[in-house]
Amino acid sequence: MPWHKLRPNRDDALAIAALTLFVAIFFWPVLTRQAWLPHGGGDLASFLYPMYRFAAQSLRSGQIPLWNPHLYAGAPFIADNQSGLFYPPNLLLFLLNPRFSYDALELLVIGHIWWAGVGMYVCVRCLWQKRPFSPLPALFAATAFMFSDLFITHIGNLNLIAVAAWLPLVFLLFHQAIHANQWRIGWAMGSGVLLGIATLAGHGQMTFLLAALLGSYALYATLFEHRTAALPLLLVTGLTAVSLSALSLFPALAGVRYTVRGSFGEASNYSLSLNGLIGLLAPNFYGRGAVRFWGNWPRVEAGYVGVTTLLLALVGSTGWLRAKRWHKPLFFLLTAIVFMLLALGDNAPLYPLLLRLLPNFPFQVPARFVLLADFALALLAAYGLQWLYEQDWGARAKWLWLGVAVVTTTTAVYPLWQLHLTLEAQRQPQMRGAVWLLAGLMAGGWLLINGRLHHKISAGKTAVLLTLLLATDLIGLGRSVEIDPNNPVLGFAADSPALQFLQADPGLHRLDIATGAWQPSLPQISSLYSIRGVFNPLDLANYSAYINAVGYRGAPLYNLLGVKYVVGGKNTPPGDTTFIIPVFDADPNVIVYLNTRALPRALVLHNAITVGSDEEAFDLIHRDDFDPAQTVVVKNGQPLSQTPTPAPIEILQYDLNQSRFRVTTDQPAYFLLSDIYHPDWRASVDGQETEIFAADYALRAVYLEPGSHEIRFWFSPVSWQIGLALTAVSWLILLLYGWRKMVARMTRIKSDVHG
């Protein structure tokens, strides 16, 4: 039934309340402040918390953070779509809560798990064209999807689960566009709006998966359902999504070529292993979560959606094929099979074949394809439960299903029991428990299903009991996987005396955090500047090469970055302490060291060597006789060879996206700023735009004639300007389109009333 014609009722309200209750039970230790998410803090604490808080602080100060000067000696913030800067829920919290606490971040995680469930419930209720699914099958599918393995494994990766949470609604509106009798363009645009919003959450792989599902269904609808408009509607959805997310998407796409990128060899390590498939039935067999997992392959999502889900998916697949109403179940069955095979990566032939056919295939970490497989399995389970509501099986079929129950339970349990006897003895109790649990869940699930087939239990009671069995399974196995009794943000040292000491120094200097007592990204939220930060796959390639080859602390290229302070552990001093001395030890956790050879962040240099390539520059700055305090290596600049003379520098302004300096020199020189070179930076000297040269391989410089000058740098990505304009125009067009449709509808209603 078209979803706009389905009127919510009391059962729908109860189902949403049940989903809310399930989420509350799952996250009760977090909601009551007994524990935190995720275990060990993960990316949520070390990466996203400082990033989101920096965004909130920047917006509070009236600046859109296009550039982040606080980490990695500077990096393009707008090009890092992981920031989720313009994702509406994030943006709302940034504006309402400028200090952006870690509690807010955890609530975003919990809220998106809930939203995934609500979206799935609405999707299932509205998906069937002739009449809606009953509320309980929809509730079952929603529970399976929101607690599926990808959401649990990546509970600390908010970007990922935020995008994934929109999958059901994006698919529903696209499905409606293909099958609607009217407003098809509107439905396709609606799907694109939601896909665009999801894209703004900032996880390209998940956005690709959502698009892959829509593309798969458009192709299926064209070939099997003879819906010739499916592919054009897909184009409408895609263009809408791209245009609405362009302000974030365009800078990210334009900037990725300047970043460090992994090879396929690295990416293929994150395939779902064949042994890992056991997790689809018994997630605790090899342990679950960062602490308990003990398999000898990388820990990835195995696709667990609950044993009962698999049983009902089997019923749904066979039941609907038997009734010859097979189009939708067949699509979801194929989706589950194909994307589970893709999740196996190089452990199955399909993913390598795809790479051979599409050498530039943009997706890495193939295990994440399980999201689409789990989505399909949850929907197949809803079909199975709906089938138990509506159909009466013949006596032969009823006994056949009893045989299926015995065969499937034996086939699943017996091999695992034998396998666990061959593995490490100390692990056997854990594995034995996982096998017994699998046996119990299969027995309980099949007992309820066969009880319904033999009319021993009513359809409603069967659905309620199966849903409760599933919720108990998923909550019981998942709620303790990624919680931690330890506060993960203690490493941000809010009340640290050492932090206060560093903040009291007004100079424009950098620091180097060389201890695990402080989070690497602490400077991002403390108005300090660092040469490092937590690992980011979107690190700029030029700076990554520079810092990895910088040598020891106190080396010339290290000093060139303006590293005045080094923070070491209380009992673990940093290495290479030849040129650093302790200057503050009144902190219980860290000691602050002074780098006695640090250079200023800005220099006026009268000697320059010009090169034609990055490789030449890299080789030159690593020569033993190169002194960055006296000479600068500029790419495609003009050489200088002069006797250095004093050239005073005054810092007029140093903000996120721009900086200004006043410099006086009595001879031609280069003004070198030890901030990272990026082609989207622009500069002017005395109001006249001038060229920025890549200096010393990774830094930036401008050429100066003799005299007193005001130099201005500003970060102005063209991709951001184009994306912002396109997004603004697209929203305007959508609003006008919606207004026009609403006026036309109101006019038609008035005409019907008066006619």
C-alpha cells in the first residue's frame, strides 16, 4: 500500500513504543551513566568527539571551519566529510550545544540505532503494494535490522551507522517511485532528499551501499517487473542526492586526491572470512567485540541478525515462491545472497570478479556489504511472519516443515559442536555455550513456527513470541559488546595543570604529544596547535610523507614546524630528548618539555633553491647540508642567493580560514609559513593576489619584493563554493516544487468539495 494512504493506528504506536523500549534496554547502562560507548573509546572518543566539538566551537565563534589549523600542522576540514558538519542532526546540536559534550555524541549513536528501527518499521509496513504488512512482522524486521551486526560492531563509528540508519526509508521512497501511479518524480526526489541527508553524515562507503541497493533494485525492476521508468527514476534520485549534499560532497571528492589512500591489498584484509561466517549463526563462537574476539583474522561484521530472523527468512523465501507471488521476495533473496558473497571479498570469487570487471571499483572493506544482506534478510523474515498470518499450509507441507526444522537444526549445530572440540581447550567453554545457545534459539524458533503451522498457537501470539525471542537474543548478545565502565574522554585533560600552562603561552607555536596519557587530538578543542593527531585515513599525502621522514626530535625539519613543546608521560619521557628540557612537571600525568631548537612558525628567508618537482624538493630537504633556517626550497619559484638581514614579522591575525602578517624586508625574500601547502589556499601581498609556492616540499611561501608588506592567506576551495551554490539552488527548487504540488492538491480538493 502506498505509505501516504496508510493511516497510523494504535498498533503502530505500540510497535514504535516497543522499539523504543528495546533500545532503552539495550543502552540502559549508558543512559543511566553506569557505562560509556564504545569499549575503549574507539573512534567515537578519539576521532569524532574532538572533531564535532571543534565544529561546534567554530560555529559558535561565527566561523565555518573550512580549515583545521590545530592538527597535522593544518588540514582541510571541509574536505573531510567524516566531520558531518552539515548533517542536520549534527548541525542542530552544534548550534544548540556549542561545548558539545560526549553525552550528546552518545545520544546521537543511540538515536540513530532507534531511527534505523523506526525507518525499517515504516518501510516494511508500507512496502507491500496491495495491502500493508501487519504491525508485528514490521516490528520483527525493525528489531532485526537495528540490532544487526554492522550497527553493533561499528557502534563507535557514528558516521557509518548514521548513514546506514537511513537505508530503509531511502529504499521505501524509491520503491514507491517505481510503483506509484502518480507523483513518481516526487517520490524519486524524496528518496534523493533522504539519500542526500544521509550522505551529509559523512561515510562514503555507506552512501555507496545505499546507492548500490537502489541501483540493484532499479535494474531488477527493469528486467523482472518490466518497470521501464526505474532507471530514469534512479537518475532523478541520484541527481537530487548529489545536489543536496554538494556542499560537503564536492570538497570531499575534490580533496581525496591529495590524501593518503590504501591499496586493495590492505582493503582485502577486511573481507569476511569463511570461518567468520559462523558468526552469522553463533556470534559468540569466536568471541564478539574488541575485547572478546580471538579469531586469527581481522575482526569484521559477520552479519548476525538473530537466529529467528534466518528461520523466518527461510519460511518467507519458500512460502512466497510457493504462492507464485515471488517478485519482492526473490529480489530480497538475491540481495541477501549476492551481497553476502561480496562481503566475503577475496574469500569468494564474486568480489575479485567485480574488481576485474571494474578496476576502479570504489568500495573497500568488503565485509560491510553485510548491511545490505542483513536488510534483505530482515525483510524476508517479515514476509515469512506475514505468511504465517495469512496462509494455511496443507498437512503434507506442515510435516515437511517439521522435517526442515530437524534437518536445519542438526546441520547447523552438529558441525559446530565437532569443530569446537578441535580448537583451543581454554576456549571450549565459550564455544560450547555459543553452540548450546544456537541450538536453543533454533529449537525455540522452530517450535513456535511449527506450532503456528499446526494451528497450536494463534498468529498474533506466534508473532509476539518470535519477536520477543529475537529481541532477547539480539539484546542479550549485543548490549555488553561495546560498553565500558571507564570514561573515554579523560584523556582530553580538561582540568590538567599542564594544559593550562600550555594555553598560557600566547605565542603561535606547536606541540608534540608523545604520551598516551593525552588524546592525540586534544589540541583541536583546546586552542592549541599540534604536528600530529589521531590517525585519519584522509591525512594529506604531502604532510604524511614529510612527518614520517622528519627524523628525530630536534632535527631541522622537525624544528621547522615550530614545535616549541613536547608533552611526555610522567614516567615515560619521550624519545630523542637531546634538545628538549623539562619546563613543567606539576601535572600528575604528564611533563612538558621545551624544544630548545624550535624555529618560529613564520620566517623570512633570503636564500632559495628552486625545483621542478615534489620529488626533487623531498630529496633536497633531506640532504645533510640543508638548513631550513637559512634556505627555502620552492617549487617552480625563482632562486635567491643573498646575505640574510633582519626582517621583523608581526602576526596580525591567525584564524581558522585566514591569517595576516606584516613583514619588512630590505631585499627580495620568501615569506615561509610552516603551515601545510594545499592548492585551495590563496594569498595576497598588499591587497594584490599573489602565487603561493610549495615550500620545503609540504609548506607554503610567497615571494616578497623589498619593503614593508601585509600578507594575507585565506582558504577558499572552489569545490566548496560550487557545492554550496548548487545545494542552495537545489533546496530552493525543491521547496518551489513542493509548494506547487501542495497548491495543486489544495485546488483539486476545493474543486471536489464545491463540485
